[in-house]
Amino acid sequence: MLLRVLLSAALVAAVGAQVLRPSLLTISHRKPIRASSTCGEHNGQPINEVYCSLTGSTQYSPLNEYSYQEDTSSPMAFSELRLEREAFVQGGHGCGHCMAGTVNAHPAENMVDGNTSWWQSPPLSRGMEFNHVNITIDLEQVPKPEICLQEFHVAYVWIQMANSQKPGTWILERSTDYGKTFQPWYFFAETPAECMRYFYSIKEILMGGRCVCNGHAGTCDILDPKRPRALLCRCEHNTCGDMCERCCPGFEQKKWQATTAHNNFTCEPCNCFGRSDECIYDEDVFVNRLSLDIHGNYEGGGRCLNCRDHTEGVNCNKCVFGYYRPAGVTWNDTMPCRPCSCDPSKHTEDCEEETGKCYCQPRFEG
């Protein structure tokens, strides 16, 4: 039986803004997956178990149960046919054996391998507690220590049963703290009478989703050598980070924002007049309108760091002590700040802006 559930599809058309979104990916293929119990395996050791189907004595064949894709180049193409070995009829029901490590093994990895193999739960003859099984899949968006979240937007979850009907009751849960805790996401139930099955089996779990890039990336294909299976955003709009969650160094004139259909945001370079490649966003500078942007407006909170050429200030637009900017020299000049020419025995070490006139020490004038 084919069971398909649409979980979320936040596909909002952009109007008047360049909202970039990576394409949908198959995010479950060959990802780490585990089941709390599996037919033919107990406490990590193989055992030989017999299971029987409720659907009669016809031997199970994927040919009649599975849907196939014509594109054989796809990693999801189901091209392998498999008949369960040593099948037999018992009490009018089709039965078979399962045992870990043999041709009749049905491990959890079969649910994400893209072929006709399947995972199978233990038969209830082993115990009624096996009527409850947990299946956990790790999408492997492992965070770096300095990043709190590394997310996928899940668009759909597609679950295909194998040689059993679907469970009468099941819960889809998700974890946003990388497996520490799980919260219910969706509940699915039919009737209490359908909760009791001899066993359950799942042929394939397909999950489609896209990387969370905050509207600043159209692709998600950057690989981190330290996390080779994690997918990172290829950021645009002068943004940086795994999820384009911050402005790149030197582009912090405005406070970072996500791009949405109603807010087209691009990180803007700080205006340091070419005398620094470093800046930070300073909220106090923004509130007091102290930062001159590249358009000549006092908008934003960019504050330049490590100014060169004897300059300092929010925009590297002030000469340090002992230097002055002559009249007619702009901040874009090659060397706007010139040393004061003063007699240290009579003058302080500083001088007047534009004129270079020295300041007299106490008891001196003129």
C-alpha cells in the first residue's frame, strides 16, 4: 500500500524581491537510519524468525507491490526484483523466514537504499511489545559548535509499505536539537481494530526538502570537509554562513535580515574610505545616526575597525592625534592625514584640522 503525506510546502511566490530558494532535494537517500527492533535480529544478534502475511497464500513479489521509475539513472530507480527465499504456506497464509546477515535479512538501511529491499519488524509471536516500533532517520545536517541550527525545510515525507498493510496508528515526530528530544509532528490513525498486525514492513522512505538559506542562496551544494555529508548554502547578497545567516566581513553597514517576498535585503559594505576591510554592526551607532554609508547617507550601524593611514573613527574619517587633514583634501585621498609640524618645546603634539595650526602649551601663545 502506498502512503504519501504532505507535511509542509512553504512555496511563496516572490513579488518584487529576489528571494532565492534552493531546489528540492531527496534528503533521506542512504542517510543513517535505525529501527528499535527488526525481524531476524535480537539484541544485535541474528535469529531465525518465521513471519506470516495476513493477505493469503500468494507469495509476495515486489513486481506487484512496487511502483517503478523509468529513469534508470536515478538513484531512486527501483530496478531490482527480489522474491523472498524459502517462502512457504502455513494455515492458508504465505510465510517466510527472516534472519540478520543472510539473504533474508531486512535491516533498517533497506528503507533508504532506493531499491526493492525492505525493512521488516519482528512478528508479534516474539512478543506484543513489538507492536510498537520506533524508526529514526538522521538527515546529517550536523552543526558546528558555533552554530545553533543547521536546518532543512521538509516539503514531503513519502512512505511505501512492503509486504504488509500500513499500521493503523502511527506518529511522525521531529527533533530540532539533533536527537536529544523529539516532539510529535503529525498523528495518523484509522480504527483501533487495525492496530494489531502480525508484522509491519516498509520498503522505502523518501523525504524531500530544501536547505534553509534565508532567501540568500539559490543552490545548496557547498561541502564542508569537516562535515562531508552536510549540505551548505551557496550564499549570495554578500551573506555568509552555512545558512547565509549573517553578513560577510566588511559588509555589515546594515543589520542582517532574511530576504522575503516583501523585503529584498542585501548586505551592504561599510564605508571606511578604503582604509579598513573590517567593520562590525553597532546598534548604538545606528540609533545615533553616526555612520555614513556608501550612498552618502547616515543610515546603518557600520563601525570600521583597525583603520589605516593614521585615521580613526566610525568611518575612518578622523585623523589620529598628531595628524590633521589639510583643507581641500578629501577622505578618499591617498594620504589624507598629514603629521603636525609643531615645536614640542612650545606646542602640544596635536594641531588644528584643515590649517595644521599648532596648539600652544601653557604659558605660551601666538
